[in-house]
Amino acid sequence: MPFVTVNGETLHYTDNGGAREGALLLIHGSGGSHKNWPSLLREQKGPGVIALDLPGHGLSQGKGRDSVDAYADVADAAARALGLSRAVVCGHSLGSAIALALALRYPPWLAKLILVGAGARLRVMPVIFELLKTDYAKAIEMTGAAVFGPGAPPDLIRETGEAMSALPWQVLYGDFTACDRFDVMARLGEITLPTLVVAGDKDVLTPLKYGRRLADNIQGARLVVLEGAGHLMAMEKPEEFVRAVGAFAA
């Protein structure tokens, strides 16, 4: 299993062995890990595909953060340490906020954006914050019920809930705090990178209107809608997702 040390923290990532130039850097969402990306994408042949576990998530060490900018610092440093160039950042939910934050910094290694289950603003229900501190199991249950579309396989729902339950509540609390504080509505016009927005029409956490707003306000952005997909659309509709992402990244 490959690891990279960033500012004293050992971070895990998956790597398909492809070239670092033009590679796809995958950044998961709140409480997630590299496993929130389908193996069909992570292990595909061709250009590099790297799925990073954020600090405190998956197999990475370190502590989670409570701001998007702090996570963007980590992603930027990891990309540089891995020697990426002309890379495509693909972020889901919190990961999409990190991708937007990176785009507004415009680091030299970044060439394109893919925003999945994304929004320029990511508010979190106050009851979730209270439950995370008082009834973690209930918070996970509520979150798990909201991240999938109506046709999601039961095994996928169960496995996702189990993975989130294994995280310390403080990590998920920090992730949701980062999302809740995030707001780049007024800055979307500053983004000039080629951008693909992928949205699920059954996503209740980042509804389709969020994706349309991003596509309408980022110059030249294109929107792909995955029918029947909820918030974790990459796992629910892996074939359709990989086709959309692959065509754009290439």
C-alpha cells in the first residue's frame, strides 16, 4: 500500500501505476476514504489515477481538519509530493469543495476540475452536529439514509454505514464543520479551468440545482446528470460515472 508523508503526516493513497502527468487525483467526501470511488475507476489502465485518503480517514494517519482551506493545503502538498503535473482533480462533496478551493488558488500542477455531488455552498443540518456529539449511531443512520438514491444496493448502504461508524465522531464533526463553513458562491466567476460537474437527479444532500448553478457560473463548465443516482453516485452508478469522468479527463 503506497503512502506519502505530508507535513509530518503519513497519508495513504491508491495508485493504478499510470503516469503522474495528466493524472486523476480523487478526493473523497465527509467521513469517506478511497473506497468511496469505484474500483472500476481506481484500477483502470491508462493515465494515472490516485485516490487520496485525507488525514484521519481511511488508512491515513494524522488528524482530520475543520475547514476546507486546511484540507486544500493537504491536497496541494500531497499533489506536489507525488509529482503530479497537468492533473485533473475530481472531488466528491467535501472533496468537491476542496477542488474548488484549489482552483481558486490555481496551483501550477492543476489543469482540470471534476465536481461530483457538489455545491458552491454546503450547509449541514444543525441536528446532525448535535447527534454527532450525543448519539453517533443515530447521526450515522440519518446520514446513511440521505446519501443514496432509491435504487442503491442494500449491501452498499450497509458497508458505507459501517465504514463511517468506524471513524471517531470528531473526524466526521470536523468534516461537516468544514462543509458548513464553505461558501464560494461569489467567486465562481474567478474559476477558468475546464470543469465537469457530475450530479445525481436523486441527490437530496446536494440537489441537482446545486450542480446546475455551478455549471451556469463557471465559465465553460459542462454538466452531466446521472439518472436515479443519489449523493454517492460514483458507487451507485459506477459504469456511467467512469464513462463521464474518463471522457472529460482524457
